[in-house]
Amino acid sequence: MKRYNPKEIEPRWQKVWHESGIYKASEHKTKPKKYVLEYFPYPSGAAMHVGHVRNYTIGDTISRFNRMRGFNVLHPMGWDGFGLPAENYAIKTGTSPQKALEENTKRFKQQLIQMGFDYDWEREINSTDPAYYKWTQWFFLMLFKRGLAYQKESSQWWCPVDKTVLANEQVENGVCWRCGSTVEKKMLKQWFFKITEYADRLEKDLDDVDWSPSIKTMQRNWIGHSKGMTFTAPVAGTDMQIQTFSAHFEAFTADTFVVIAPDHPFLTELVRGAAEEKKVLKFAKEMTKKRDLQGYTDEEDVEGIFTGRYIDDPVGNGKLPIWVASYALSHYGTGIVKCSVHDERDFRFAKKYNIQLKPVLFPADKEEAEKVRNLEYCYSDMKNGILMEPEVFKGQIAGSLREEIIKYLEDNQLATTHVSYKIRDWLISRQRYWGAPIPIIHCPKDGAVPVPDGQLPVVLPEMESYEPSGDGRSPLARSSEFVNTTCPKCGGQAERETDTMDGFACSSWYFLRFADPHNDEKAFSDEKAKFWLPVDDYIGGAEHAVMHLLYARFWTKVMHDEGIINFHEPFSKLRNHGMILAPDGQKMSKSKNNTIEPGVLITQGYGADSIRLMELFIAPWNQAANWSVEGIGGTHRFLMRVWTLTQEFLEAPEAGSADDAAILRSAHKAIKKVSEDLQNMQFNTAIAALMEYTNELYKIKADQGFAAKIDWRFALTTLLQLLAPFAPHISEELWKDLGKEGSVHISAWPEHDEKYLITDKIQIVVQVNGKLRANIEVPANATEAAIVDAAKADPKVTQHLDKNEIRKTIYVPQKLINFVT
RNA sequence: GGGCGAGUGGCGGAACUUGGUAUACGCGACGGACUUAAAAUCCGUUGGCUGAAUAAGCCUUGAGGGUUCGAGUCCCUCCUCGCCCACCA
């Protein structure tokens, strides 16, 4: 008998698939399209481990299932090659990032092929290829021309080790996300994308996409919509005005002081000429620095200083002192807040500096209200608290008045509504070599001038050393050949921008390039983008829940506004997979030396098919799981059973072709269950159903051998088709052994027929008082009365009914009887 | 502090959409066949307690209560764990 040898069959079929091109996607319109995508990986120096592989296995299974179901599937793969690790490696070893990446990419690709994934490799892209980043640069200029890319001098996170600026999001608890060193602040001129202009749409359009709730929540939190009121007030004794913002404004007459953030740009002007000017500015500067370095950790330690200025309260509380406070945030709202006793932090601050307070909001309980009146604690319940001021709302519950209070404030011209977002503009400048150069020329006369389309791409020059200059500019600044150029506008001497773009810029449109990867006239043709996009199934890790997904959505909306695409959300359906952890429950990493590589398992003889099954069978795919070293033996054993059964069938003598109800029933049951589970992405139970089906076939074989040859042939080809999306190699090999023409992967997905599932006898569960007492078998067409009689006659039931009278009989058709005594 | 999610055998998990046989499927363990032996493979058994029993009974889905003929599933209270966001007024 032919033996199951994955080492031999898997590479053989991979070659056949590649040569026959069965996974090639084309724009033919005879079938509905389906675009399945996993995030394109960064080809790191370390090998891919089983944790990475899970994501691709999920995408591949979805892709294959849809192809067999009659969809025209696009399932592409590419490389997100820009980024710090390649550059750091280049600095360390002196090899160019281009070269290191080329090797890594080759290895990654080989690993993916080895797993039997059905990528259309003719669409392979690489974000570091000038033919690709030419269009990343083109999009930068599109944003620039639309006023969405701008330069600003600003205080930015600076990593002293990587010698580069970091985005807000790349600072985690005060340390660099890559190297873990403590970050500092540094003033630099930077390029930004104005994502804040799209904040409302980025939030609202989340309603239109089918994403997991947790990711939507994360995006909403990041965007941070809050509706509040802006009060405008004159600064007493000056001709200045300030605007304060508050999202909890219900008790607006309680405000007795104002706080401004220490790093607020208006502060210098505010205190100019005031007696406290020098002292205040010194304090603010120190506080800003301290806050930058420490982060907002110490809740108890609020600090502040009086600015010497007052506002005339627009709601009539007289002169309110303005304080600089350590807890005030310059980027939220207007950066200035009117404060009252009804906020925890304001309360603590006022207590510390003996600022006057005035409660207007009280709990219903009289005793508690008295405590609030005596400033014994901070009462901040804007929902249930009872307002005592102003007169119109006296005695009413604050939470129910929100809309009325807004109307009141607006009608009396005391304040205007204002929506504030937490999200800040996207800093895309990188003072790094290994990124797409920002296509701008700085001219002493004309300022920042876009590189003309005809001169794109601005190609990264080969360099001898990749060390950052350390002065805030990228290594590109050292290449005079690169820097010195002429102004496209006036033709005079000019210098190129030396910053490169954040890698997230490259990944903000790659899913569009897959629709038309070799176009050198355009980023993509309108028709092809229209044909394939948006992505129907996007599978990714939670690590992309905020940054990548938000940026890609932003670019998509800009392109939509520019009129080059006809949709405004890039990913219709998005699900995030759970992580595979090492058997010890820790994250797999090279440094912990606990990674498990598929290549090693393949060498051990398991085969890609067993690994793929294990990736999905181990747990629901969107749930984290520890890799099980023994577990893979189970999926391997299952495949062996499929193999052996098929080979035994082939060796069995040709015999009669009796119609076998048991075989057909098992087969159609399996078709139904596996199809449903695949549509619901319940891979683990789909695999369980395949195992169950195989076990049933083994039992039938033990009972009667392969007598019903025609039905057996149907049962086995069905099994292989159902198995094909999960274990593509073995199913293809056995498909051929069974004499089928063509590839199992482009065969039509089987459909079940209910008529084979109907049996002439059914099982009825009999309960007495809700407890299971018997299991009876009755003809499928038995009447309720007959079933009740049969149930009553069962000795186990009689025993429990005892002499008690049956008060009630509950009958669930075809299923259950419950006697209540 | 805010948000999201989860607690089921020795372990990963199933049943949750629609309240109706809890523990599918796999791992591990135990017993057997094959073998000089081991591995591999095949066949059994495997939630707990009482019991000689593959007789019978009782108990069991984090804890407690409720609704119901019937609750892992619905409702309330509480406990534990995980993830994300957090001086965002």
C-alpha cells in the first residue's frame, strides 16, 4: 500500500499548482469576486513561527473555500519592507537594507510556499521597490495638494538610542516601542498628515463596516469623540479673550476657577506684563519637562501656579482666577478648562491651593447633600445629581437635562457646542534612511515645492553608512548628490527634503496596489480597483487594531474625495485572530528561545497539512491558544486515517454498488456541517466534523467493508473536497488517486441534500420533571399520542412516575417529552 | 477609573444564533492486540461520588439567588481572570 509521505507529496503539488496557475486571479466577470487579505508581513531576520502562520492559514482556508464555492478569488501576498529593524541591522553589519531584505524576503516566501498557501504570486509587491514607493510618494503629494500634508515645528518624542523621532503611538509608557529606552522631547520641523480633519467620518463610518466589536471600540476610543461646550470669556483688565472647553458642563454655574495647560501655546501671551510673568513661565517650563519625562502617573501629585490673570465669568460668577495646572492637557478641547467643585481633579487642586469652591449639584440624600455643601468630598455624578442652579433647572436631575442645558446655554449666548477629539494629526516624518523619501524640494524662494509627477520616484540613493546623523536629520542629509537639486518652479538652487515617510504610509494603500500591481502609469487602474475592492475578508492581528487600520481608512477616504475610487471604507469585513503562544503560555520570541517553526515540524515528518489543521483546530481562531506539541500528533493521525481509508478502498475488489443509506447519510451530514461552519468561520468545529465523519466511515467499513463501492467513492471524494481548504496537499493527492480529473481545489463545493438526512426512526428524549429518564426510538411519522404512550410504557419512566399523577405533558415535536407530576 | 471579553473534565475545547440528552472532536491517561522489544498503528475505557457491576442512584458548567415543566444558555447580586484605553474635565 502506498504510504503517506508529506515530505514527498507536498513539494510536488506546490510545484504543480505553481506551474498550472490555478490560483491566478483575473478580472473575468462570470463569477462574483472575493478579495481575501492578510496584512502583508515585514520580512524580519528571524524565521516565521507557528504563531505567524496561523494568520495565513485562516486566510488561505477562507480563500480556498470561496474559490470552490464559485467565487473569483483574489488572495495576494507582498512585503512591508521599510522600517527600523532593517536599518538597525544595516548600521550594525554594514550590509545595505536592500540586500538584507532581499534574503529575508526569499526565506519568508519559501516558508509560505512550503505551507501550501494559495497566493497569486504574480501579484507579489514590495513596498521598498521604487516602482511601488513611486506611488506612495504620489499619494503624499496628493495629500499635500489637498492641504492635508503640512510642516510644523513641534515638540516631538525623540528616542536617544534610535536617534529618531517617534509618533505618539510609538511611545509606550514613556519608552520607545522598538528599543525600550526612555524617550525625550525635542523641537523639530516635522511633516504631518491632517487626519484630524477626518475624525468625524472615521468615527461615524465605523457603523458601515462589519468588524469585530472590540476593534471598533478601540478605534472609537482612539478617535475619542466628546461633545461639550465652549465658553468664551474676556481676560479681566486686558483685551484678550480665552475659550474654555468642558464635556461635563451640566453644573456650569459652579465654576470658580480656570486652569490652563503648562505647555499651552497661549500661556506666554496670557501672562505678558503680569506681575507673576517670570515665575509662571519658569514653572510652566519645568512642569512641561517633568510631565514629558514622567508621564501622567502620580494621581495625587497635582501642582499649579496662579497666573495673576482672571476671567470675567460669562455665566455671572464674577472674576475667576486662571491657574496653570499640571493635570491640564493642551491638546484636548481648547486646552483651557473652567473648573468647579464637581470634578475630582479640580476639587483636589482647589483644596490644595485653597481656591474658593461653590457646589450647585447635590445627591438626593439630605445628609449626603449637606456633606457636599460643606465640601467634605467631591460629588461628580452628572447623571443623578440634582441641580440647584440656575433657577430654571432648580431641583431637577442633571443627567436628564443635558440637551435642555445645551439649548439654554446657546439661546442665552453663554456658550457654543463643540466636539473635541482625542486623535491628533499623524506625524509621518522619519529622520531615517530606510523609508520612502518625502518628495518635496525646499527652495529659498518658493518654499516647499512638490517634486513634479514626471520626476517620481525620488529614489533612495545607495549609501556607505546608514548611521543617523544624530542632529535630527536623516542619513540622506549626508549625500550631497541627493540633497542638492534645482527648484521645479524657479529653476534656482534648492535642497531636497531628507525625511522619509513612516512605514504606515506604505501600508495605507497596499491593498489597492494588489488589484493592479504592475501598472507603471498609475497607482492602479480605476476599473481594476473598482473590480476587486473593497477587501471582503481582512484577517489580522490585534496589533493593527488602531494605527494601520485607522491610517488605511484615512487614505481611502482621501482617495474617495479625490475621486479616484468609488468606495470610502477599504475593509468590508475584518476579524482579528488570536495569538498562538508558546507551550509555556508566553509569547513566542527569538530572544526567549521558545519559537516553534513550521520548517522544523516539516523536517520531523508532520507536513504542512497537519500543521495547518492544528493551527485551526487548537481553539476558536479568534482566541489565543498555547501551541501543543502533542496536539499536532492528533491532526497528523487524522490525516493518516484519511489516507489509509482511501488506499484500502482503492485496493478493495470491485463489487456491487448497493445503495447504502448509512454512507450517504454520513456524507450529507458532513457536507452540511462543514459548509455551515466554514461560512461562520468556525474552523475548529469544522475539523471536528471531518474527524467525526472519518470515524463514521471507519465504523461502516468495519461493519460491511467496501461493498457499496459507488457510494464509497462518493463518500471519499466528498471527504477530500471538504478537507481541501484545510489540508490542500493530501486532498489533492488522494483526489488524483481516486482517478478524478483536474484539481480538487477548483472542483465545485459539494451541496448536501436533506433527503439523505431523513431517517425512518427518530430518538425521543423522555424526561420526568425535567430529568432525563429514558431515550426511546419511534417511527419518524409517529403521532404525538403514540409517542406519549410509548414513553409512558418505558420501564424507567414508569419507575419514576411511580404512583404520581401526571399533571402536565410537554411535547417538543421530534425531540422530547417531559412529564410533570 | 472607563470600555470589551471570558470562567465548562487532568488539558485545548463542544453545545450559546433558537432554553430541551452537558462534556462533541482532539490531547493526555489507563487496558488490550501486533512486536523478541520499543516506536508506529489498530481496538476498548476515561466528569465526580456510592457500587462487584459495561445494574441502579445521586451530584456536576466560578459562587449565590430568580424566571421556567425544563437553565451552561435568560434576569439579578457577587467573585476571579484576560485584553484595550486611561490626569480626555
